[in-house]
Amino acid sequence: MNDPDPAAPAGGRCAAACLDRRSVLRSAALAGGAVTLAACGGSSNGSSNGSESSGPTTLGPVGEVPVGGGAVFPDANVVVAQPSDGSYVAYSATCTHQGCQVGEVVDGEIVCPCHGSHFATEDGAAVTGPATEPLPSAGQIRVESGKLVLT
């Protein structure tokens, strides 16, 4: 008599949903590839996939970004700082350590809540690790009718 498969459901028979480890890994790899392709592909309606600019983006009122500080605009994945009065800089809000979104600007530094990395508001440089690479520029900021606009 054959011993039942220990991975099989109760009753000893392996239904279609009962896969071996290799099949599960192969399926996961194929599914991951499809997700990656979908995320990297453009769309036929001309919208952006988030890795390139699709035109100016209004972020919010200038009052949200204090002089010497900054603000995170999570929906746009951008952090804007105002190192000196009227001078704005924009960085990607994706931490260069492991890809978490930075959470806030405190005491002139952009802070990632995941592992504690800090970045300078003046140039995006990594100040405190574990991140060692600076935050990349997200584009230019201009002020239009009291609003911050990313171009």
C-alpha cells in the first residue's frame, strides 16, 4: 500500500490545488514576471507609469513647505524642501536604502520611517544611514497662484 502524500489534503488524495514546491515556485516566478511587465509597460491612453513625468503636477499650497523645512507629498511620491526663502527643491520620496517612502521632514532633514535614514533638505544627500545614496531629484518646482507645481 502506498503512503499518502504528506502535503495532500485530508483523505490522502492530492487535488489540482496540491502542487509540489517546484510548481509553486515556477508559478510565482511567472506571475511576478507578469506583474513586472505590467508595471513597466506604458498604456495606450498616454498616461505615465510613474517613472517619467507626464507634465506639470500641482502638489499643494506653498504654505505646506516652511523655510528650512519641507513636506512629503505621498500621492506624487515627492518631497519638497525650502532650504532658503523662496528656493524650492524636489526629490523622489523613495528612500535609496530599501525603497520605503520617506515620512516627514524634521529639523531640516528628510526622515525615512522604515530604517531611520536621514537626508539633507539642501541637496538630498544621505546624512544618517543605513542609506548611502542621495535622494534623486524629482524635477523643478515653480510657484503658480500660491501653489507648488512640479515640472
